Amino acid sequence: MNLEEFETCLGEKSGSILARNAFDFIRQDSPRMDFSDFATFMKTVGEYTDSEHVIDFMFRMIAGQKEVMTADDFVDAIGVAVGSIKYPLPKDRLEVDLKETMTTHVIPFVTMDKETGKHETDKMTKEQFHRFVATAFLQDDIGEEKLEQELHSKDGFLTSLTMSIFKNQIHIGKAEKKSRREETKVPFLKNLKKNFVLHKLNIFWFLIYMLTLFGVCGERAYYYSHIAEVGGLRQVAGYGVTVTRFAASGIMMNFSFVLFPVAQNFWTLVHDTPFGGFLPLDNYLEWHIFIGIMALLYSILHTLGHFVNFYNLATQPNFDINCLFREVYITSHKLQSFAGYWLFGTMTGCTGWLLVVVLVIFYSFAMPIVQSKGKAYFKAVHTTLYPVIMLLIILHGAGMLVQEPQFYIYFLPPALLFLIDVLIRISHTGYYAAMTSETKVLAYSPPVVQLILKKPFGWKYRAGQHARISCPAAQLGRNIIGAARDKFRPFTISSAPSESTVSFHIEVHHPKNGGSGWTQNLMEVIARTKKIGAEFPPVLIDGPYGGTYQHYDEDNKALVLFASGIGMTPFASIVKDMLFKIKVGKAIGRPLALTHIFMLWSVRELKQTSWFLSALEEIDRIDVDGICHPLMFVSRSGGKSDVKLAPLYILERWLGKHSAPGAEEPKDGEPEKFKTFLTGTRFRVHFERLPMKKMITKIGKDFKGENVGCYACGGPGFLAGLRTAYSDAGRPFGQLHDEPFY
């Protein structure tokens, strides 16, 4: 094949430096590449046994057949890496800033002659490239033996290097076969103790709830099995009446108490009281789901019990039926059928099967697979059918087939609390805010709306909270689907309370990709308004809500913030707020105890972080004391194992290991490092999964005996892994405050 065909096999664009150098390396002196050339290449690179050969191969992929690698060669290689991950990097940063960094810092450092002090500025030899790779992992100039140990044993960089050709991974070098570590089984009691300590607050309230639930249900079951047996109903209907009475109490309690966790306005206020520490307020959504599942189980049990009851009653003469039930009087001498009378001819039967139909629809739309396809439909069905379920439960008991209605006993306390929550919500609603000129659409994938609003007079919020916003202009757009015509949408606030504006970063998802269409309309409204130079439409703010992070500023020596994906949004607000409070504290002579903020961000792909760069750059600008220690972990990138990304990985490691010229040493004695090439901030990029336990253990040792606040925000899977790692590390920071993003 020729060069153009080989570029296609590599998935590279025409003129790619990687494709050209790889083509020259494989074909040697032949004008075209044939199968024998490729087979020789496969055999050669597959037998590399040390780092020297692998680094030489990387040198050839960047410099080609030349004896020296120029700054332009390395910049071109970085361009290939950035293009392969589809990262929206500004052209100036690649062609101007990176070349300046290479010619003024990197190349002079690795080409420096220690005896004469002479150095190059725009090129380096193969041996000097070896030093560049070595000093990307260790700061000193190390020998080959130590480099082997560092790269093979510790980092594993060169043992997993691959090159993608014909959509297959070709391994560069012989990877050392690592023996699998024997999985050590944790003793059952030790594992039980670990989980108990981690979830003790939830376990305590779980036991209280279940004991209460079984208590009220068991009392009804005992009453109709023994105390009321003299009435004769139990002898006729069997223990089906015991089951239905047991389950009926569970239905009334669960369908009523499911309102407790969703009264977020009320619980936000409770967070600021001493009672907040004794309630599992951080897990309100899990409690809502748990109570909902219990309601479903009791509904199934109640339905099965009624089938047994109605079947037995359908075999009894009408005279006996009239004696058993006060509210039933049958004049006919014919036996009443199971379906014709008991199931469809009584208030209890009719409302019962209607409840079954409504509950099937209700819980079907609550399934995760349905929510992933369209959350707007889930929300519409959830909020519409719940009042219907409550009404049918009341009518179901109004027949008084067995006992007097008792639903109000269970429903009144949660309903009263929910009414208070609604009143608080109404008091929060009604703040109109104008969009500022900084509002714009960021052309990322997916697009992001950077919504900047003037803070309404009197409207207050705390860092980490969210608000619901409504924009009538977006509500009237063509993309709104029928189930998504709710007025307000919740979004996390990304600005700090000390700022004069309120900002939101809103990802735009088209209805075809599971979105409701509202964000798509908002993006189109803002884009059209900016294009014609008209005034932005008004926005109505409702809130604030949320309380998971309300006490992040209470006498902590350090803050540890774990986030995945969009979960970094509330932490940006918290960090900016803390930096402002630190600045004010110094100015008035009352400095805060906080000295370190660790921001640990896990993302699947690097391009997912591009929309948040403006917030990161602002944090970088205001953090003059170097309090923030931001780290970004890219879990699905190919990263250090891909020849395309290897130069980028080495560059980021080198910038993270070396101090910027003229950098002042902060209080901890460590000079400021270079800013990362990709983000232009101090957010260090690591092409690997977030090592949760390792980071927790390290920070725990550094701040042993100090107050450290640990907070997390992300998807359920991320938080589940974090809880396990936090427990395995011994919970060094006390309670882990987490909030899931669904």
C-alpha cells in the first residue's frame, strides 16, 4: 500500500506526521509497503525488551528518519494527539504557546551540558529525548537502570504501549507478565463492621423505620387473626384477610411517608440546625426510592391477599355475607361471582384493579431504563399519577368492607410537612433575573450554555446549592415534547455567593438523545438573540435548594472534593466561595484554618472537560496562595498506552514535575509547577482511573489528627466505588458527604 492508504488504516488525516513516520519506519527503503515489511515490523517491535528500544521507537515516530527532533516535530506530534481525542484546543496554544514552552524551557533543560552550561533551544538528539522521558517521571537525571524500574514497575507506561493499525492494537515491546495478585477474602465479620461504620446513620434510621412499619402492620394482622376472629371473617376468608390487613397498613404508611424525603426545602433548613447531623439528609433520594419499593412490595402482597379473600367469599351464601359485612347487603339468593361482583361490582374491587393498572404505569416509568430514554416523561408521569394513587387509596378504603378508614392517620403528618415545603418553595419563587452580555453558547460536544444572570436583590444562596430556572422564551420552542412542559428546570449554581452574578453551565441534549428539548430551545434563543443584537429574554429563579455541602466551611484544615463528570459544578462554586472567605479573613485579621483544597475530578474523556475551562481558569486566577490542588483523571482515553497520545502524556508529566521559571515558593515550600498544556490551568491531567483509595490514604496521612471535610458528587456508580474505597482506607475524614447526579 502507499502512504495515503496507510493513513486511512491508521485513522489519520492526510499529511499526518505520525502516519508518515510510521510508514517510513515500516517500509524502510522500499517505495511502497508490502506484507513482508509489515511482518518484519510486527516481529521487531514485538521483541523490544527494555525501555531504550521503546523510547527509540517513539523518537522515530516523532522525528522520522532524522537524527534530531525539532520543536516543530514535537508540536506536530502533540497536534496528532489532541486531534485523536477531539479536544477543542485553541490554535494559538498549540502553535505558539507550546512551541515557546519547548524552546524556552523543555529543550534547554534536557540539552543542558552541566559542565559548560551550553544548551540547545529548538532540537534534541535521541539521547536527550531519553532524558526528556526520564525527567518526566523523576526530577533528577536518572540512569537507564533506574528508568527501567520507574517506567516498567511503577508506572507501567512502556509495558503497555500500543499502536492502532487496521483497528487492531499492536503491542510495542514485550509486556512483562504480571502474576495476578491473590484475592484476599475479607472476613465476614470485618466486612460487616466496615459497612456498619460507613452507613451507621442510614442503618439506624432503617431499623427505626422497619420496626415501626412491621409494628403497625403486625398489629393489624394480629387483630384480625385472633382478636376479631369471633366475627367469623377469618374462618370464611382464611388467612387472606390477615395478609390484606397486614399489607394495607404498609401501603398506607409507605405511600404517605414517601413524601418525607422529597420535601427538600424543609430539609435544607434543617441542615442548618443541630438536628441535621442526626438525620441521613445526604441520602434523601435513596430513601425515596427505598420507600417507593416497599410500597410496591406491600401493594403486590395486598393484591394477592384480596384474590384469596374474594375467591373464598364467592363460595359463601349471601345470608352469611350479609352477616359478615356491615356495609354489604345482598338481596339476591344467587351466589355472587368472583369477577362479576367482588372484583368489578364493589367499591373495593373496582378501585383495586384501577390501582393495579395505575401502579403498573407509575412504576414502569420509574425504571432506570425508561428514565435514561426520557426523564421528562418520567417526571410527568410521576407527578401526575401520585395524586391519582392517593385518591384511589382513599376510595379503596371508603368501601369500609372490613374496617373504618385509617389512611388519614398515616397521611396527615407527611402531607403537613409537604405543605410547609410547598409554602417555602412559593416564598422562593418570583425572582426575575436579567441575562448579562457574558451569556453565550460554548461550542463543545455536547454544546453548553453559559448562563450568566444578574443576582436579584435579596436573593441569597450558599455554595454548592442548585436553583430552578424558567425561561418563557425557551418554553415556547418547537423542541418541547408534550411530557416536558413543566415550567422550571433544576441546575447547579457554578458561581460563588460573593459574586454579583449568578452563573449556570447547562449541557444541551437534543430530544433524540433523551433530552426534553428545553435546553435545546434555550441554546437557540440565546444564539439568535446574540446574532441580532437584541435584549435577552428574562429568567425566573426558584430556590435555592440542596444542603449536602452547606457546612463545608466549618473549621476544616483541608477540603477533599471528589467529582465525576458534571458533578464538578457545585465544587467550583464552593472553591470560589472559600477563596473569597480566605481573602476576607486575611484582610480583617481573622484567617481561616483552611490551607488546602484537593479537587479530584474523574472524567471518561478529556473532551468532556472543555466546557468547564472558563470556571477552572477563574479559580486559577483568584487562587494566589496556591491553596487549590486540582487533579483530573481521564479514564477512557487510551492515554499512555497509545503511541498517538504518548507524547502528550510525557509532556503533561514533565510539566507537572518541574517548576515554572520565577515561580515563588508558597508556604509549604513547594514552588509552583508549570500549568498544564491542555487546560492552561493547574488542573493536572492523568490518563488513568482515579485511584480513590490511594489518594484518600495519602491525604489522610498528611492531615492526620486534623479536621478534614470530604465531599463527593457524581453518578451512582462513581459514588458506590468511592464509598467502598473510603471504607477500605479507614474513613480517615469521618463522614463522607455525597450527593448523586442522575
